[in-house]
Amino acid sequence: MNKVILMGRLTRDPEINYSQNGNNTCIAKYTLAVDRRFKQEGGQEADFISCAVFGKGAEFAEKYLHKGTKIAITGRLETGSYTNKDGVKVYTTTVIVEEQEFAESKASSQNNAGGNYQQPASNNSSSGDGFMNVPDGIDEELPFV
């Protein structure tokens, strides 16, 4: 079985290409920074995993994924190799993404990426965790209390 599940942040915007084999399939490539669960003193704190996604998933990545976005993916590992211009054999490992989804809210993602996203003004007060505060005395109107 070849199954990979990862959660991390994009290190840059996805690189988008289209295949030239006549069917013009969208291809998105991105790198995920995945925090290590156990960190050794002085060691690396994250792994940088190359990912590729095709078709509708790549179109989704092109439209919605940006540097700093936290996502969860599932897919399979694919290994390969090539000889670089210096004649050195280079080994590669890429996750071929089968599923991808957001792992946090848009507001959290924008805050972590340093964006200028501002939540729309609302008449409902919120506690900052995505839930609306229920005013006192409204208990009798709620059907599930």
C-alpha cells in the first residue's frame, strides 16, 4: 500500500502548467512545509515535501491555494531519478496528491500569511473562534437547549 497523509503550509504559490499532449490537463506543483512532531535540539523543525496534483485538483490549487495556506492532503509517493547537467544522478520523491482540503479558516490563513484580509463587519458579536455569542435570555427561543 502506498498512502501518504500530510498537513502543512505552502512555501510559495503553486506552479501551474498545462500538459501539451492534446488534452491540456492542468498540473499544479507546490511544496508543503510540514512541522516535525519531535524536534531534535539544533535539528530541522520542518520537512519540505514536493507535491503534484493534476486535473480538477490542480485547477482548485491554482484558484484557491497560495503561499502560507494550511492544507491537508492525501496521496501516494512517487520516486524517480534524473541526471543533472553536471552528470550527477539526482533522486526525487514527490507526493502525487489525490485529495486536498483547507486545514484552517480563511481568516486564520490570511493572518498567518501576513495578508491584509479583514473579516467583514457583522452585527453579531463573535468570540473570535468562529462561533457567534448567544445573548443572555434567549434560551427559551432555542429549540435544542
